[in-house]
Amino acid sequence: MASTPPKELYILGLTRQGKTFRPSDWAERLAGVMSQFRPGGPQPGSHLGYSPWCIPTAIGAVKCVIIHSDLRDYDVMAWDFCMNFAKDNDLQVSETRPELPAGAPARDPATGRG
């Protein structure tokens, strides 16, 4: 039986060696570049909000970007840009939502506060 590909990938702000990726606003920058890639294509003012296919957030204290597979279906070059960003910066990529380490404080993605 063939497995279905994941609908979302998580690019974590951690290198494969476990170091925090800098600058601290990398997730917002990446999502900002991808803001024009959205259902229905770019619209006037759409650059002012993130694409639903590329969302910056945090899991605990770790910044991450959630990349939805619909981005790949819409524009494979935009998908490749995100994947190459992760590869070029040696960032961890996960097909499942990463778990918080035991004892790590949970943070609200909107405010960044616990």
C-alpha cells in the first residue's frame, strides 16, 4: 500500500547540530517572501499578510515555518525555494509536528509568550 505524502512540512529554526538559527526573525522573512503565493494568486494588498501555504509560528521556543503541500501544487519553484532555504541553511525539516521537549514552556504563536 502506498503511503500518502504529508500535507505539511515543518522547517525548524534549528540546525541539524541543534543550534538555533539566526537571525531571530528568519521565519517571518521567509513567510514574507512567500506571501504572494496564495489561492487565487496575488491580489492587491496580499503582500500585507502571510500565505496560508507558508506560515511562520513557534513550537515552544523554536521558531518554525509550516509549508503546506498546496504550495508545491501551485508553484513548484516556490516550493523548491523553501526546501532549498532549509537545505542551504542546514535546518531540520519534519513531516510531523515536532514535540516539545519535556519541561519546555509552551508559547502562544501569535504573541510568543508562554
